[in-house]
Amino acid sequence: MTSRVPLRSLSPDELASFLAHQQQAYADLQARGLKLDLTRGKPAPDQLDLSAALLDLPTTTLDRSGADVRNYGGLEGLPELREIFAELLGVEAAQVLCGGNSSLTMMHQVLTFLLLWGGPGSERAWKDEPVIKFVCPVPGYDRHFSMLADLGIEMLTVPMNADGPDVDAVAALVADDPAVKGMWVVPTYANPTGSVVSPEVARALMAMPTAAPDFRIFWDNAYALHHLTDDEVASADALGLAAAAGNPDRPVLFASTSKITWAGAGVAVMASSEATKAWFLKHLSMASIGPDKVNHLRHVELFGDAEGVRAHMRRHRELIAPKFAAVDAALTAGLEGLEIAEWTRPTGGYFVNLDVLDDTASRVVALAKEAGIALTPAGASFPHGQDPRDRNIRLAPTFPPLDQVEAAMAGVATCVALAAAEHLTAG
Amino acid sequence: MTSRVPLRSLSPDELASFLAHQQQAYADLQARGLKLDLTRGKPAPDQLDLSAALLDLPTTTLDRSGADVRNYGGLEGLPELREIFAELLGVEAAQVLCGGNSSLTMMHQVLTFLLLWGGPGSERAWKDEPVIKFVCPVPGYDRHFSMLADLGIEMLTVPMNADGPDVDAVAALVADDPAVKGMWVVPTYANPTGSVVSPEVARALMAMPTAAPDFRIFWDNAYALHHLTDDEVASADALGLAAAAGNPDRPVLFASTSKITWAGAGVAVMASSEATKAWFLKHLSMASIGPDKVNHLRHVELFGDAEGVRAHMRRHRELIAPKFAAVDAALTAGLEGLEIAEWTRPTGGYFVNLDVLDDTASRVVALAKEAGIALTPAGASFPHGQDPRDRNIRLAPTFPPLDQVEAAMAGVATCVALAAAEHLTAG
């Protein structure tokens, strides 16, 4: 492998030969009649089996206060579950709410509540502003962007660096324009780059001056506990840093057990300043008879405490770390040295970020599809699905069995090489 | 009891004697040091125990199509559960969505989606209308009204009759004012009156001309299956009548198992035209990774089929019908013949509607509170908690044990009589 040279350094004849070689490899790939899917970050069945005990829980229907979890009420969620998440997220239990099965739902509620009523510090309901804009680090999570698009919120992109969003770019956008009301951040093992927001970047984001008095950072810590190495990085203390900077209401934290227990039947968590929590509960009380506390108790009994969650996550790591290693091995075997692709070796989370030659990502995805390998659409990690360089591909290796990840990724490497060769010879 | 004469027919001396008698009865009541609660329509623990098998369900994690219910997806809900509810609600399975643990949440979503985007037939998002008004039959469900108040929607009241909302009053409100965009209806065993909307009233509501092209009836069929007698009345076919009248998108139906299985851990249901369903799912997909399908399957396994639900509801009836009989017995024993109160003898649902002498309901509730009997605040069944006649009290007898219902209601009868005597002697 080390004998490879950059594709751009080849002579025209060498490049033609490389192209022919990749065309043959691709024909061989197609002939295999694969049917593989790397599109979504879903836990595999063996990961879901780690929580099989949920089927027999809870063993009681009373919480520790003696309240019947089967009945109405308890809008904030079961206190014992809130305490577990407070420890895991490094916040106070009083700042935590536990909800239904989806943190996405809580994010959407916070956003629509801000639109309908405004929040702490707002001069008016956001719906009554002429325009609302959000800062969106890219590449990022497609559902964050589609939610904003559906609500007619404009998206301003900034680069996502290895230590988090480009702070200077963010600060410039928020400093003078009061229409810039919010920002998405996935602070730990970001989707799809795997970036971890450093304490310095977090401090800057929480302290930076904003023209909007009610600027909000949606701090989606979906992968806070989803380590792939022994380096179990701690998330930056968003609420503490914001309070220290005099902006206690700026961040709203979200997390869930969707990739801890069961993707569709877990529990979601939100943490915020107490003012934000009171504001949220006031409006939530119009829309809810309380969360599913039976499922809260089910989760409390499964884990016991915060350490139980951490131990559980190490079992996930055992199952999925080999799949991430397989992605890296296949891309290294097929592409190293050619200088036509860069990819991440994430230390946590659910994705590998693959950047191919500019203007070839769509072609790679199309080639893969024709070979029976489903990839996330090129551009999915950008607002409106538009990657200006057409180079970004999000790989999601957790769901398929290991042998399928290996087969699919070998195929992807072939597609990347073929698309690059096509592109360079077409020039 | 039949020897009683109307309180208003007594001479001043007789009335003074009656008052003194009630004051003594009330003093005796206070001396008992009761601590009873008839405030909310909650199932009692023995009702929740009817679904104890849920603790051991589901027995599989695959739905009938072979999909893993633990994972993401399935935004419409489990097809097998949708079919059960379709039969129970008299609609097509294709019209049904199953959601989370609260139909109130689905109502709030539909309402906020209409505000944010408008719906089928809307000329614009409702938030961009100068004012939005809803027709509210009274007395009605307090949470319906508080949701509207929180959203700044004006409420226009109409009388709730024994066969449903006063159709002429409704028709007059909606005919000419395009700001009148919607209406609440609890069609079966309404909260709190127990009224059942007749097919004729339903037909009129679905067919009446409305100035708003996107008029919506929120058809909250929370008690569709909650019979208290052998007369298991069928709800009017709102969707069919609306479609026949050329207004297919007008009604949106809601129901849940909150008072069938577990109040806080059940499943919610919505049924609508397919256009409304597609509109709702489009926006819901931005806010949800799918409902808790494990809980859907848990419910499917508990019931088996629609008849399983009906059989389950008969077991509820066995537990709560005696409590409703106790309410009637206590009110009859204490008040019959005095012509100072009227109350319902509901054939289903969760409430008894008690109308006392005008201008005395608040006093009755205050007297009861001082005697250790918590009642729903007077006026709770009216928009903004304002009963213009101060006569309406909602009684919720399901949660306390039977002996407590008996004790509480005997006390309530005393409070009603005392308040009436005070009022008539103060004249």
C-alpha cells in the first residue's frame, strides 16, 4: 500500500490504466449482486439485545416516593431517572427533564415553543420576527437541518472543526444580526465528523456576544456516552460555562437512550437553566399528561445508577468498535496514498465522515447504489442536502453485521477510486 | 325523601331552621377530619391492575411483518394496533395513526402544526391570521380550554346539550366569521356532562357551512368505549359524515388507552382524512423517530383484537359503576326534592356533572375544601375557569375507593344544601 502514489501525480497513461483497473474492479463488484445498507445510524440487533432485560421490567409499579408510575402525572419525569442523567451529563438533577422516546421531539418542542411564545429573554414570539436564522456547523445532522427548513428558518453554515464549530465564524455571524437566534451543536462525537467540542470552544460559544438577547444553542449531546476507545472523553460543561458567562439560558441540552437501550423505545432527556425549564414545563403542561413513567422506571431498574449506564456502553463498544475498524481497514486498503479521500477514525459516536475528491461524492453514491450498496445521499449532512463541494459522504457502519460492513466498504473504496479516476481523466 | 319540598317554597322561619340544620350537619362533617379527593378523572389502582399483564409483555420484539419493534421507524404506528383501533373507532386503518402515551399531545401537535403551517384547505398559516377563534361547548374539558388560552386563541362558548353541542348556536358562529377556525367536541360521554353526540347533531356539525375554508373539529373521543351500562352506544361516524358532506378534512379524531390500560403509559390514537394524515406525518417526521412500538406491541398482545378491548372495558365498568351509583345515591339522599341541584346519571365516561344553585358553586367547593373534601375548582369546565352562573361542579368519582366516594359525596350534599340555604337566606 505504501507504494501507492497520489492519483494526481500519475501520467495520462498511468491514469488511464488506473481507470481501466477500477472499471474492472467495479464490474466485478456489480457481478457480486450485493444488497447492503450503510445509510442510517441504527443500533444492530445484538446491541438491542444488550437491553433484553427491559422485557421483564419494571418489577414494581411504584416509584421510590410510593407514587404509582402507571397513572397520570409527573411532568418532569421520574426523579430517580433524572438523577442518573444528571450525573451522566454533569448537570444538576433540578435542571433535568425526562420525556418520551425521542430527544428529537423535545428539540422540536423547544423550537416550536420559541416560535409560538418566545422564551426567557425574548422580546417577542419568534414567529413575530421578520426572519429567523440559525448557525449550522457543517457537515452536521440532517434531521437538525430538515427541522429548520420545515419551519422556514434560514441556515448559515460554519465549518465543523476537530475541536467543534469554527468559533470565529460563529462569533461573526451572531455579533450584529439579531435575526440569528440559534445554533445547533453536537458536542461529543458529532454526527458525522466525530468531533468533540473542546472546553475552550464551548466557553467561547457560551460567552460570545450575540445581537439577539435570546440566542439559543441546541446542544444535542446524543453521543455523550458512546465511546469507541478507552479515552472516555467528558463533554464540556455547557450549562456551567453559560451561567458563568452570564448567559444561563443560552444552551439547552438534549440526550436520549435511543442508542443506549432501544432506539424506538428509550427515554429522552433535556437539561437547561431553571428559568428555561420552568418556561418549557408551563407550555408542556398544556400538551402532556406526563411522560411514560413506567418506561422511566424500566430504565432505572435496568441500569441501577450512572455507572450501570457506563458499563452498558462498554458492551456496545465491544460490538461496534470492530465495525469502525473494518471501515478504516477497507478504506486504507483501497485508498491510502492516492490522496483522493480523507476519512475520520472516530473515537466515539455512530459515523465515519468520508470526504472524497471534490465533485465526486454524488457519483460515488450512485456507483455504490448500482452495485447494491446503499449509502446516505451525498450532501445529506448539509442544509437542504446541498454540499457545495459535493465531496462529503456519511458512513453508518453500526447496523449491518461485520462481514457486510467489510464487503460494503471494500465496494465503497472501489467506487471512490473509480469516481476519482473518471473525474481526473474527464478533465 | 319524597316528603321534601323545594327550598324556595319554605317560609322564612322554615328556611332559617333548614339553615341551622345544615350548619350543624356541616360542623359534624368538619369534625370527622376527612381527607378525600374527587378532583381528577384518574383510574383507580384496581383499574390499573386489570392491565397487570403488560409488565410481562411483549413476548416477542418482532411485529407481524418481521420488523424489530425496538429500533427506529414506523412513524404511523404498528399496523396491527392501528387495525384494532380502526375497528373500535369505526374508521379505516389507513386513516389511523398510533402515537405516544397521550392523545393530548397529538391534539396539541395538530393545533400547533395548523398555527405554524396551516393545514389542508388553509389559505395561510393560522399564526398569520389576525385572530383565531374556537367554538367551545360548555361545560367542557378544562385542558381543551387551557391549551387554547395558552395559544392566544379566543373561545366562543355554546351550550352542551344532551345530544351534543347546540347546533344552531354553533352554525351561527361559524357561518360568517372566517376567524372561527375550529371547535372542540367530546362526542361520547362528554367531560363533564356525559352527553353523547347524536348522529343528527354529528351530521349537522360535519355539513354546516363555515366561513373558514379550513374549519377543524377536534373530535376528542376519549371515552368512546367507556360504557357504564349495557347500552354500549356507538359514536357517530364523524369521518364518514364529513366525507359525505364534502368536508373530509373537517374532523380530526383522537382517542387513547389512558383510561383503558395505564393512564400514563398507554397509547394514543388519531384518525383523519388521508390528506390530513399525510400533512400531519410530513411535519411529524421532523419531530419524531417513530412512536414507542414496543409499547404498541405490548398493547396488541394484551388485547389480541378489538373484542379484547371491549371485554377489558366491561371489567372497568364492574369496578367503577358502583362509584357512580354511590354519587347518585348520596346526592339523591341529601338533595332530592329540594330543587337546589341537578346532576347527571351518566351512562359512560368519567364524570358526574353537578349544577347547583346559581352563584353557589364556588361556595360549595370552598365549604367542601374546609371539610377535607377536594373538588375540582368551580368553573373549571369553562374557558378561563369562568362559569358565568357559578353553578357548575365536576365530580370525578373513579379514583377513590368506594367507601371514600360515599363519604365524600354525602359531605358534598351537605355543602350544597348549606350553600343554598345561606344564599337564599342572605337574599
